[in-house]
Amino acid sequence: QHRSGEGALTELRLNLTHARRDQQARLLGRDVADRLVQDTRVDGRALDQSAVLQLTHQRPLGASHRLDAGAEWELAQRREDRVQTDDSLPGGLPPENFDERFKARVQRQALYLQDDWALSAATAVQLGLRVERLRTVSEGNVFDGVRQTHELVGPVLRASTQPGPGLGTFKLGLSRGFRLPTPRDVTPRRYVPIEVSATSPAQAGNPDLRPERAWSLDGSWMGALKPWASELVLSASLRRIDDVILDRLLHQPAVLTAPWLLQRFNAGRAWSLGLEIELRGQQATALWPKSPLRWQASLALARSRLDDVSAERPALAGQVPWPLKLQLTQTLAPAWTAQLGLDARGPALDAQPSGRRSEQLARHHLTAGLGWQPRRGLGARLSVSQWAASDDVE
């Protein structure tokens, strides 16, 4: 990060990740007479690497304008090998011996330029343009490689205003962007469970998978509630997602070892609506009159719709209909601080492609923590999470 005497700020960020997994698996199968009819060995290796480079520059242009420019480069790749060896045994299935090698690469390049314009002391707007280029490559020795390139141009439009004293702050924004699939999502490597069924299918990536494209409209209001010594934030968001990425179930009875296959695919258009109310503040208590109790609570509502799924309640998989969060923080003594938090979510029932339906039961849990900081730069914390929690059932 570098800041010049003219008020310009230049920042460069680089993030690198590296992960490797080696796996050896053996499956023994016996018939009703307890004879060995299957002996399968699978050796696998997966190597994930990613790099993200971000360059931003901010420069004031006169008293009411500021130029923001930036470039982003992201690369994620996955190399994976799968070697399977089957013994030929009497009464067993025909042996399958594979030596499969895969390589997937997902790359993103983006440039943006925007003007932060202060129309007045109470009103500001951001006007800009963002250009992105995406490329996905999926290759291997057991399928024809697939290469895709996508480009997108989207606006950056944001505005905020304070109409007058006591009326709070209003914000509104419109943007467009991509969501990339992961390299594993575009790698057709098979993951086969011990017993394959419609509810426990084999899984594989889809090299033809395209990125999601979405328009987003976001708005919020923030204001003070003086009687409660707190601050209230109301926010809403609407998203139109094209080529939304979901799971589909394929029935392939000719494949004896994996008659059911779950695979990600582009499921047309989806809509998502979110509403949230957040309240934060502090209040003095009789036990600690000099140290007020700080609290923060939020409640959100989320709904979604899938245009290409004709069933009751088609929605994005795993979308929580209402999450509730509450956190309390109390200073007990000059060096001691206690925290207590509650997280809860409502039940979700969503119709999915391929006649599937996913359900999540309601859930809640508590989190408690105690912090001790005897002097600056030295501290200790003890916390308990998932306390008094309900089971997580899908």
C-alpha cells in the first residue's frame, strides 16, 4: 500500500493457496454365501492451487470527485488422478480398471473504472463501468476437452443521501456480475459411494458448466432510534440470476456401478429476494452501571424462485427462509469481557430439478465467550460454540 502526498492511494494484494490430498480406498464385497465377489482398489490424488491479484488506485479529482480504478486477476486450477484396479472374481461384476487424469482451470480478468462524485455534503453517487473476461478449461485422458470464454460488461451505479436531520441515510445500488464455477465443478471425475441409490448417488463434475450471471438491485436505510440509544438498518435486495448453477440427478441404468449420478448444471433463470432488519445499540444495567450492555440483533427473510422447475415451491437449494441472530457483549471489569450469542434458522423445503426435493429442519444454537486482557497486546479468550444446539438435519 502506498499513499502519495496528493492524497492518492495505490494498493496491491496477492493471495496464494495450495492444497493437496492423497487418498487410498479399498472396497471388499461379499455375496449372500459370504464369498468374496469384489475387490476394488482406488488410488487418488488431487492438487488445488489458486492465485488472486488485485490492484486498486484512488485519486482525488478536485473537491467533489474521486477516481477509482482497479484490475483483478484470478486463477484456480485442479489436477486430479484416479487409478482403479479390480480383481476378476467368480460371481462378481466385470472388472473395471481405470487410469484417469484430469486438469481443470478457471481464470477471471476484470477491469473497472468509477467516479465517486459528492453532489453535496449529504448526497454522493458512484458511476462506473466493470468489464470481466472468464475462461474455463477442462481436460483429461478419458474425455474430449472443453474450453469456454465469456465476457461481461456491467455498470456500477450507487447513490447515498441524507435528506435531513433525523431522517437517516438512504442507499441504492445496481450492479451486474459473474459467479464462477469451481475447478472441481467442471472436472468429470467420478466419486462413487459404496452403495449407489437415488438418495446416495455417485457424483461427477460437468465440463460444459457455464458461470452464473446476475443483475443485483440493493437498497438500505439507516437511522438512529434515540429513545432506545440504538441504530436501525433496513435493507432489501433483488437478484435475477441467469444460468443458475444447481444439481440434477441422472439415471443411467447401463452403468452398473453408478446407475445414479448427481451433477451440477445450468438450470436457466432464478430470482432471489432478501429483506433484513438489524438493530444495534447499548443500554446501562443495574449490575454494571458504568459499562453498558452492548447488543446487536438481526432478522432476515429470503425467498427465491426457479423459472424452469415446474413443481410446488421451486427455490434455490439450501436457502434459509429466515435466519435470526442476537449477540450481547458486557464488560464485567476493566480487563474482563463476556459475550453471549444466539443463532437460529427456520425450516426450508425446496423443489429441485430432476424431481428432487431438499429439506432442512429448523435449527438453533448458543455461543458463549469470556475474554481477559490484562494489558495491551496480551489477551486470552475461552469460548463455547454449538451450545444447547439442535441437530442439523437435511
